[in-house]
Amino acid sequence: MQVHDLAPGEGAGGDEDAKLPPGMDIRPPAEPRGWRERVERLRSERTGTEDVILKRRSVRIYRKRQVPEFMVRRILEAGRFAPSAGNSQPWKFVVIRDPEIIRGLTETTSKVAGLFNWFLNYQGRRFSWRLLLARLFIRARANDLHPAPFSAIPLVADGRLDLYHGAPTVILVLKDVRGVSNPDLDCGIAGQNMALAAHSMGLGTCWVSFTKLAFQYTRAWSKKLGIRYPYKFVSSLAIGFPVGQPDRMVPRPTAAVDWFEGGTKRQVL
Amino acid sequence: MFVPLGRIPRYDDPREMRWGRVQFDTERCNGCNMCVRVCPASVLVLDAKKARMITDRTAQCIACGDCAAICPDGVITLVESYRFSGAYETRDRGELLPPRL
């Protein structure tokens, strides 16, 4: 469902449609009258886009069947058309469809995680002296060692957690470090475009940033995959056909929002 | 990023870290194992053909809700999200709610 702030007929568009080169005439059909009623209707129903955003879930079991190449290309197109600061498009995508490379990346990450785990494992009487070391390490690498996925580090170190969950296709998202302002964010936006495009095709996706360990702490994979200046690994996206039906709305904690209006501040939950 | 302030909580102490919690309607669970397979934190196990959460304190549910989403019978509900103390104190978060209009 389309909702525009402009009344029909206002703003750009209209007659120029005929001049558009083939392939670019993808604008939605002209808005019929009654946009005010449409806005009112929004009070009681969600738009299709909202539905997709609310129902999309990360997929963690994939079918073995490979994703057809044309679909991957289409997903990349969705990423290409993402907004970016100064239209700098500071990204590069690397598509990996060789299971050996995916397995190799997982193994290297597992080794680095094993090293992390050695520093951090203070459980058990024999290791309690490591508590101090672990606290310092966690403080210094607060993002990498955040408590939320903490149990994942031992799991990955033991090789018990398959990072890409058996996905047949993986897209690495690299940033151009010279990008305008905040290239990481631009890569994230492009990635979300790709994830939603993939979802609309019935594919499942899962963001995997754990492999950052393999690129950050070792040289081998950057060399093998030819990742060099100005590109740097940001995250990766596992893509494949999902097993089961993973899409459903699930409760989330509400987040307090500060709302400034009419000269006062209030908090909205 | 370096965190200069706040005690780093002990990752295995339930007083300093509260993990997520899911509830099972055990009667209706048919033991299809889907939730156990999707759980990214590996905190679910199949026990006598019924799924349940590991009560061991090393089990660290991140309250993602993937199990609740994939369960074909809608047996699983996410009832609690995680909370941390000290340097990782969880801030500005309210109760668990489904999407609102």
C-alpha cells in the first residue's frame, strides 16, 4: 500500500513516464484520489511493508538447495539501490557459493574464538585466576565480548555452532573505508535492503558478523579473498531457502523514546 | 570500544546477569525438534520427546524469539528478556510486547 504526503497531481511526475528508458519505468501507478481516508485507515491496519519488517526473522536452518543465480543477482541489485551518505555507495559485495570457503571461514573463526575462550574462561576452580584478565579483556573489547551472545564464543570455539547454519550462499559486505561520514551504516542500510529483498522472494537470511574475527585477527582470509585497501569486512549475510516457516511476530522489549514536542520532553515507551 | 566505568559482571552469576526465558506449553509440544535446531544460543533440548530449556546456569538465552516464531504449534512463548548489571546495565527497556498499531 502506498501512502504519499502529496495529494494526487501534486509534485513531480506524470508526463515524463513515457520518456523513461526501458527497465526504469518501475514507479507505482498514479495515486488515485482519497489519500486522506487512506491515512485514516492506517490507524487500524498495517501496510504490507510494515508487515514484512515485523514478521521477518533471522533464519538459522537452511535447505541444501542452492539459490538460483538470478535471485542472488536481484538481491545484489536491491543492495545497489540503497541510500548512502553523499551517494558515495561505499560498499563492495562478495558472493561466496563454495562450501569449502564457507567451511574454511567458519574454521578460522572457530580458532580465533578458541583463543578468546582461553583468555575468558574463568569458570571452574582451576581457572579462577583468569577472572581479572577476563574483566580487563572484556572492558577493552566491550563490543566483541558483549554478554548477550557470550555463550556463542565457547560454542564457536568447540565447533558446535555452525556460523552460517548451512546456508548455500553467503554475501560478505565490505565497506570502502574512505566513504563519506559513516560507511558502516551505509553498508548496513544496503544489507537490510538485500535482506528484505531476499525475504520477499521467499528466501531466509541471517546476519553473521562473527566472521569478523577471521578477518580482524588473521591475514589468511583477506589475502585469499583479495580483500585489501580500501575495503574492510563489515558483516556477512547468509542466504538460502528456509526449513519450516520462520516468519511470525514475536514480542520484543519496548525501548524508551524521548519525545520533544511543544517545548516539553516526555518519554514514550 | 573501551568501557572505563562500571563493574564487569560475572557472566555466570544469575544475580548479575538475567538471561531470557521461554515458556513451553508442554502438553501440546509434539517434539518436532525445530526449536532446538534454530536456537542460536543452544539453550533448548529435547527431553523425552518434549522440548525444554536447560536450567543450567551456563545456558544463556538471548531472548531472540526464534523458537517461538518457528514452532508450528505455537507452543512457545517468550516471557522474559535479558538484563545485565554493572558496565553492561540494560537501560531504557520496558516490558516485552508484540508489535503495536
